[in-house]
Amino acid sequence: MLFDSYLVRWNLTPDGAPITTHSGSLMLVRREGAPAMLKVAREADERWGAGMMVWWAGEGATGEASLSDMERNGRDDEASRIICAVAARLHAPRNRRLPEIIPLARWFQDLEPVALRHGAIPRQATATARELLADPQDVVVLHGDLHHGNILDFGPRGWLAIDPKRLLGDRGFEFANIFCNPDLTTTTAPERLSRQASVVADAAGIDRARLLKWIVAYAGLSAAWTLGDGCKPDLAMAVAELAARELAMIKVRRRKDTSVASDSRP
């Protein structure tokens, strides 16, 4: 069996049924009674995640709690704040040599070719990504795929991240995937994106407008990946459009504020 040699090598006990994704196979396990996650990666880039886990030294790698369940049961704000708190621990400086990492700009290389063929929203995402990548702020080692399903409840150890992507770039990127999860119904619920943008901006200490730009850019990239897989990017496109709408509203409010200030001058 796929997991048998790893279970023996690390003295692991299965603690759940195997899970299969496009990039690997996973299994909840226990080691000396403590919960853990065993992942056998299929793709080369996914195997690099193990190096990131070692570099984070236990902050990113379960208990019964689930951020997705929390979100669906009226605790969306709390789930978002937990994700921000986990990100803060991952972004903290570490006095050790970095593993091999990928510049965030390279992560976006799949976006522009798709944008040329798929309409206004991907084009706006491309322009927004170009703007953000040209002026990075708070550059840190990024998890790269931080969302409700990649942060697990490890009981006494708290909430820990799994499945990192080894990126380096603007930390604002880290929070964009929150808004593309956990599902289409949730992400497009009335006022959900607007409210969570405020919650996340406050919890992460990021300018709300800049966060919205990262959401547009990331959702466009997610749409490009989905199209590349031959699937419909309904969720990502919807999120990008909602974030773009929020940005437009901010611009309108700022113009009005400027106009009022100008009119009130003696």
C-alpha cells in the first residue's frame, strides 16, 4: 500500500481514511499519540513543502474543530482571525537558512496569457497583479495556499498550517485565498466579501484597499489555473468581480471626500 512504508518508517498509526487530491495522497495519523498529517506528494513542487515545514519548525505542521465548519455556522469572523493569527506566526523572522523558494512574481506567470483570451476581469487581475508585484511591501516567506482547509486544529498545539508552497513576496498575497474559500455559496453571499475584507485587514494590519487588490489579482490567477485544468472558473471569477466592485466603491468615496474637502475650503 502507498502509505505502509512511511507508517513503519516514522512509527505512525492511521487515524482516518486516505484523502486523494490532484497533487498527492494524505492520511490523518498519530505519532506517539499526537495527531499529524502524512502526505505523499505526486508533483515535484509539492515535495518542496516538506522543506518549508522543517524551516517553520512545527508552526505549520487534529482536533475536531474545522475552520470551514466554523465559517458555515456563523463564525466567519472568528475563522478569518484564526487564519490571520496563523499567518502572523509563519511570517515571523527566523534565524535559519531559507529553503529554496519561488519569487511571487513567478507564481503569477500563468495569468497574463489567459487574460488575453478571457475578458475584462482577468485583464483587470493582470494589471492589478503587475502593479502590486512592482511595488512589494512587507516581503516575507509565504505559505502560498493559506485557506480554511489548509489550517487544521491540532488540539493542544492549536491551529497549524499544512501544505505550504514555498513562496517569497508581499505578505498581502497570503490573505487573498481566504476569500476564495470554502465554497461558491459562501464566497458570493451578500456582503460576505465586503465584511471579511474589513475583518482581515484589521486582523492582519493591512490596508483594506491593498488587500482588495490582492484578492482581485489572486482570484484572477486562480481562474487562470482552473481554465488551464479545463474547468469553469465560476468561483474565482465571481470573487475577482466582487473585489473589483469593492475597489471601485472605495475610489468613488475617495473622490467624493476630495470634492467635499475642496468645496469646504475658504
